[in-house]
Amino acid sequence: MTNKNNNPTEACTSSVQVSTAISKDDLLPLLKQSIPSISSYKVVDTVVQANAEGFRVLVSHDDDNTTELFIKLIDASIYTHKKWADLRRTLLYARTEIRFYDEFLTSLRSKLSCGWPIAPDCYYAQCDLSGLVAEDESPSAVDALPAYHTSSSSDDDDDDDEIILKSDSFIGRGGSLLLKSINPITHMQHSPLTMSQASQCLAAAAKLHAAGWQDESLLQRASQRLCDNGGSYHLRIRNPNEIRDMEQSWAKFVSNFEHVAPSNFFKREGVKDLGKRIKDIAEYVSMELSPKPTDKYATIVHGDYKAMNIFIPRGIDDNEEKKNSNNNNNDCIIIDFASAGVGLGMSDVAMHIAHAVRPEDLRNGGEERLIDEYLDALRNSIEGLDIQEILHCGIIVLQVLIILDLFWEDFGDLHPWRLLKRGKIVRIVRL
């Protein structure tokens, strides 16, 4: 990875390499190596995520001007308590996002005539996972092991607790991103969204998908450098226990929810054996939702398109028209590209509708309205698009992903009020 210059819209041209072992207690070296005019900084806010730490900083320049930036740090040594499979997933998430900003954002922006930035401007992107994850290792590689580990004495190949990493494996390993901070005066994060807000988020998704739509050269590169299967639904990147225990998970779900479900609902044909049905069809569904770079409808997807991964313009709701429509401040800005890769655009639509919108808003044609608005935005961005064919494919993807999304969780630990609050019990009844 390379560092950016002061103009984040330009492609990386510098070959300067710096250490990824950046101390969160002293961020000035990273800032000055990225933007030499920076003289000092002040941390405005800290965001601790499951797989990274973020810092919103106000920086001062030599000319006394100030700028607000966002630093994202991934320090591999913080996550050594995790099992290897989980740690590897954390590191690959970081690598994918850093590669997206470093290798793909500029290309995707150039394909859009509207000038939409897609994501925050990036000034610096670097990742070093040497000894832990091979440079060409795919996120969906099965049984991948770190280069620096001792052999396990256990015969149980499923127990990755037995993988012991050398103590110095994590020194200096991780990644860093320096991004333009999103102005909280013009944009916000919010969940759940109003229908107007969700519509605007889906229009943004359509533009992202249009930028990579059936571009075989771009998608081939994305399959090698990002996720070959964008998102988290391909079985190769899931814990195999999830499918193996699907029938037991469904039995737990029934036990927890039959007292709040309609009378005899869980005894209906097609419902009582839903766990087995999903288990039987999971491999087929997984493959159908994982297009190759040369497949029809393939594009670059975000992969985790929930509400909190999108900054939406303030002042957009169901009772207020979009103001100053020619102002770029009215565009959504997407963040967290850790699951970006090759996929079907409808998988982002399904994720968004399932996670971002209140169930009651989807009734009486609400869900269909959102799908139509996404397709309209896609058609406006891609000349000659066959919407009817896309719609048929998209409805299948939407329904399947909503069901699968339910069962990637341990329902033994869920209670009715939690699922009702998230709207998922409504979805299982509808489908």
C-alpha cells in the first residue's frame, strides 16, 4: 500500500512505505507523512469498533487553517485473544477495506459522470499482514493457516484454538486509513430509516453498482484483491457449524417464539421443517448468490449495506423535500467497505431493507416501492438495462437473503422482544 498526496482524488503515485505500527497515542507521524503541511492535531472523538479503532481529529496546518480528518487503525496485536478463524476474518476485513480505498475508489469514481464521491476522500491507506495472511490469500480460502504458527498436537481439525502463533507474529502488523471526516452538520448516521432516507440510500447503492456493472476487467481484479464473494453469505466464509446445526437452530427458534406466533403457525407445512429445508438448499443458494466476474449482473457490492454504514444528508425525510438538489451535500456517503467484492447488487438491497427499515413501513407496497426506486436509479445509470429480468432475479435474492440473515444468528440466545424490536419476526411470518 502507498500513501496519498494532498489531493485525495488523484491516484496513488508515491512508493514511500512507512511502518503500520502506528501508536494511537501519537498520530502525528501518520498525519505528517500523509499531509506534510499538518503541524498538530487534537482528538475530537474516539470510536472503538469490533475490528478497529477510529479517531476523529482536528488538525492544524502550517498556514493556521484547520481540517477535520478520520483515522482508522487496525492493530493485529489487540485481537490475539480471538480464535485463529475469527482473527483471520478480522485481518481480512481490514485488508479488504484498505484495498478498496487504495486500489478501487478512484476507478469507480471515474466511471460515474454525476461526480458522486461514493465514499470519503482517502489520504492514506496501508496494510501489512505479512506472516499472518498471504498477500494473495482469498477471504474464502478454506483451512488457511498463518505462516508463523506452531503445529497443533490435537487431531481435531475443527478446533482452531490449537493454532498457536509465535509471539512476534503481530509486531507491526495491521493497517491504517486516513480519510476526510464527514461533516456532522450536513450528514448523519441513523437507524432505522424513514422510507425517503432508505430510498436515497438505495439510489446510492444503485450508483455504486452501476460503476462496476459487468465490467469484467474490474471485477476480475476485485475478485483477486477484494472479496471474491462480496458480503458474508457464501458458505465458504461462514462457520460450518451454522449450516450443520440449522435444524437445531430452527427448533430453538420455534421453542422461543411459538407462544407469540399465530395459532398453529409453526405446524404448517413448509414451516415446521423450515430448518431442514434451508439446510438442504443452502449450498445451492450460496452458489447462486456468488457470481463470477464474467457472470451476468455481476458488479462490485458493498457487502454490509446496513443503515449505520451510510451517512445520509440531513433534512431528508418523508415530510420534507430534498433541498438544494444540485448541492453535493445531498448525496449519501458510504463507509466501511470491509466486505466489498464481487456480487449481485440485489444482495445490498436485501441487506438494507432487512436491517434499515421499520417492518410497518414495508407493508401495503412499501417494500415494492423501495425495490422499484432502486431499479429506477439503476436504470438511470446504466443504458439499455432490462429491468424486468433484473426484477425477477432480484426478488428471489431478496427473499432468500432475508431468511438466511435470520439464521446466521444463535436463536437460542434470542428472546421474542429482541427479535420483534428488530423487525425480523415479521419477516419470517411474511415469507
